[in-house]
Amino acid sequence: QQLKVSASGHELGSGILFGARVGFSGTPSNLLPMDLGGFQHDAQGNFLGCQYEPGSDGKIIHVLTNPAVTTSRVLADNWAPQSLLREIASAQPPPHAL
């Protein structure tokens, strides 16, 4: 491979490619770069923030707390980064995400 093209979500959703966007997929947050709509105010000077879909936060929490989707466990008091990484690397079945 002689050339690798890559871009972040911010670069793909910013004005670099398109002058206007009607939607941008990502984690709902009011911490937006200015070119993605951060720090927008209405005519009265009220901060608008990110205009994300109502209920998005609840949907995210629902998925992340669903035992059919995610699992968790308590680590021993004497855990270390190296032992945790070894355990993850040898897990059966292997994890799909961390």
C-alpha cells in the first residue's frame, strides 16, 4: 500500500467536504467544534448547543446496560494493566469491543 487516506469523524462532518449538513451521527454532546455548530446562539442570545434527537441519551444508556449486549465484572484489588491486557488477549470467546 503506497497511500493511505484517513479522516476523523470531525473532518468528515465539518465544512471541509460539505457547506451544509442536515445530520451528523455520533455520541450526543454539546462539546462540538465551532464548524459543526458549537457555540450557536438564537436571536435572544440563548445558547443552542447540539440539536440532537430527543431520547438519544436514554437509548445509549439502554444499550450499554443491556446484559444481552454488554457484560462487566469486578477486577481483583491487585490488578495491573499488563495482567488485564493479557486476560483480554486470551479471553474466550474474544471480546468484540472494549
